[in-house]
Amino acid sequence: LDINERDGGKGKLESRKFQKENRTHLPRLSSRGSLSKELYKILFFFRWLVLAIAMVRFYMEKGTHRGLYKSVQKTLKFFQTFALLEVRIVPTSVLVTGVQVSSRIFMVWLITHSIKPIQNEESVVLFLVAWTVTEITRYSFYTFSLLDHLPYFIKWARYNFFIILYPVGVAGELLTIYAALPYVKKTGMFSIRLPNKYNVSFDYYYFLLITMASYIPLFPQLYFHMLRQRRKVLHGEVIVEKDD
Amino acid sequence: MKHYEVEILDAKIREKLCFLDKVEPHATIAEIKNLFTKTHPQWYPARQSLRLDPKGKSLKDEDVLQKLPVGTTATLYFRDLGAQISWVTVFLTEYAGPLFIYLLFYFRVPFIYGHKYDFTSSRHTVVHLACICHSFHYVKRLLETLFVHRFSHGTMPLRNIFKNCTYYWGFAAWMAYYINHPLYTPPTYGAQQVKLALAIFVICQLGNFSIHMALRDLRPAGSKTRKIPYPTKNPFTWLFLLVSCPNYTYEVGSWIGFAIMTQCLPVALFSLVGFTQMTIWAKGKHRSYLKEFRDYPPLRMPIIPFLL
């Protein structure tokens, strides 16, 4: 794996080699080739903005978060599935972006979409807000960089918001999965039992437990990596990375 | 005879680590590594990567000092490869695991299945056959590691053993759990399916072994020479006409046979993952054959005849 810069809230990564070439972490138009990739980034910025506005409007009208998921879900699913394109567009290792995007898709389709009772949980709002703010920050960073006019605030935001947003997002996701567990156990959804023709079994309940446990090794690594990146970018510290 | 001086610097921080004077011109990198170990005993030769350029490729142990593009004072850059472990050790550990683990499930050792099944035996013939095949496969691998293979590298990084053992042992346990389960369902097409699968398995095991022997005969004991492998009188080696790495081809074939025999999805998944990895290795090997030998047979594909 390339040493990657990581963004808050399980966002995407930029290859360090790429950064070394540019020194300003800006994706150069020509070096990435097609104009359409840059257009997609601008589009993504607006889609997250649309989502944020929809969420705020809903809250202001209804005064509660109940039903919030239901109203934004179409937009969310549409755009989150489109995020599959990001694997090819964002200047990043395909494998790592793929992991991030699949984990988001997992949350949206395999948890919140499929397990209706948890859609009104507060924890859903938690990660929705965290994802939205993170992505708006990140894509506005890309957009402004493209226009060659990057306000320091955007750069500051990108490398500081994650400090709060990442743990908030993770907490939201974990609490949501946890809330879903009793329902999954009761219904036995997405599970295959023995005996069957292909001699395999799958227990979605235990799968979710393992998924939750996997956050424990993954989260600190990613978080501290982002902190290192932040020190480097904002404070110009020289950090000798441990070589693989 | 003019002697060389060799200074060794750390590749990352450029600190001078060692200065060797009166080095013979026909000293090899291996000998220089040994001298370096004398002053830094924690960096045994297998852990050392010496290079002419801090970011360049590692020099080979056989490279001779006077043949390198250096003056009479040579500067070499050192990189620590980390703790190393011998290939033989890794292979033996990663293969002994599945052999042993599968048998734990076969004999239905307590705490795996319900207590009423402890130490019972499956009533399906195919389950016994599968155990024989699986065990044979890993015994063969262990014996080949000890007596057949000639390794070009002595060691690999220590962390590989954890990675590799997790893969082999994990999958072995997963497969064995279902095949030896009291609720195991035998193949849909019964004895016919099992017989066909067994034939595929046996042929591929023989094929794989033939290729390993052929590759061994290409390389004299103790040497690291590389030559183009060619078909021999053994019909199993005729696959060399079509692929660069028929040992991998036969290996995939064996596992496909085993998957058909047991009709067990985890086995199919294991075959798929193994196939993916072996394809990557085969492509790499094929590429280095092409680079090294101008007259490499053009008809050959890396792993699947005509296709891949």
C-alpha cells in the first residue's frame, strides 16, 4: 500500500507519491488526464451540499429527526452508490478507496436500508451529519484547488474537522449497527443455515459483531495517520515514515 | 593488487555506519555483508539490503565489487529489511497447520460440533475420501519443501509468516468445518461426481509434482541459476509447451477437483483466492522469463493455456 493521506470520517485517500510531485496536494488537471474527472468532483461537492440542505430543511420543518432518514434516503442511496465512480476518479489507491466506498455502501444498503426499525435512531443522524460535513469540506477543497483559488480556511477545515468528525461518524455507525443487532438476531436476516446443497453457512448477526470489532484496530490507525498528515501539511513538520 | 575501500551509509539518514578498508577487488557483496555484520551484529546478512543508490535496487549477493560502477572507494547504502525468517521454516509451518487442523475437524474433536457428535465418524464415503486427499496434498507439500524445492532466496520478512499462516490455517479450518459437519450434504450427482473429481485431483497432483521435479532438475544443488523450463519425457510436463507456470495450473486444477468432490462453497472460494494469487505470481514469473531470455517460446501464456 502507498502511504496514504486519509480524510476524516472514513473518506478517501490521496497517494503520497502524488503529493510529492505537487507539494501542494492539489490534483493537477493535466496529470490526471480527463476533464470529466474534475467535473465529477465538482458534481460531488454539490450533491453533498444538496443533501446537507435537505437535512437542514427537514429538521427545521419537522423539529425532529424522526423520519429524516426516510426523506433523505433516496438521495443518499443514489449518491452513495455513485460513489463507486470515486474509486476511479479520486487520485488514490484503488484498493483503499474501494474499501472506504464499500464500507459506506455497506452502511447505507445493508444496515439502514434493510433494517427499517433503526432508521429513526439518533445514531443515524450522527453519521449522516459527519459524512455530509466531511464530504462537503473535502470536495470544496478539490473544487477550489481546481479553480486555483484555495482559501486557507478550506485547507484548515479539511485538516481539522476530521478530529471531531471522524470519531463522531464512527460512533454513529457503531451505535447504529449495535441498535440493529436484536432485530437481526430475531429475524435471522441475510443468513444461511445448514444443511444445504453447498455446505456453507453465514450468520449475519456474528458478521455484524465481527464488523464492529474490526473498527478497534482500524480506527486508531487511520486517525493517527490523519493526525500525522495534519502536522505535516499545516505545520510543515518533517516526519520520517516507517518503511514497509 | 589494488585494494578497495568500502564505506556503508544508512540509506535514509545518510549516517556513516561502517568503513571497510583493504577489501579485495573480487570480494562479493555476500562477503561485504559478512564484514558489516561484524561491526553491527544485530544486522545479520539476510536482513541487509546494500545498494549503490539510496533509492535503487538491492545488489545481489553474487555481485563482485570490482565489476560494480564504483571507484576504489565504494559507497554503499544500507537498508534494514527487518527480521527475516527462512523460506523453509515458513513453508513447513504454513503447511503443517492445515494438515493438523483438518484432522481435528475430521475426528470431530470436542467443542467444535455439538457434544453428541464428539469423536463420531461421518457416514458419507466422500468425507473420508476428502480427508485422505486433503492430507495427502499437504504431506506432499511438506515433503517437497524438505526434499525437492530449491529456493533462490534464503529468507523472507518475518511478518509474512503471520500473514501466510492466517490464510492457510484459516481457510483449512473453514473448509474442514463444513466438510466434516454432521449436517454435511454429499454431492448432488453422487458417486459419479466424486469419481470425476477424484480423477481430476489425482491427475493434477501428479502433474504438480512432475513440474516440481522438472524445475528442480533445471537447477543444480546450491546454485541460483535460472533456465527456461522445457517439456521432458514425462507427459505431465508437456504443459510447459503452453504455460510458463504449469505447477500453478495443476495446483488450481487440484483444488477445483477438491471443490467438485466436496461440493462445498468455501472450498470453491479458497480455490478462487488461490487462483488469483497464483495468477499474479505466474504473470510476474512470465514477465521475468521474457525479460531474461530473448528466445522465450512465444506460444506460452503465464498460467492458463491460450487465455491467461
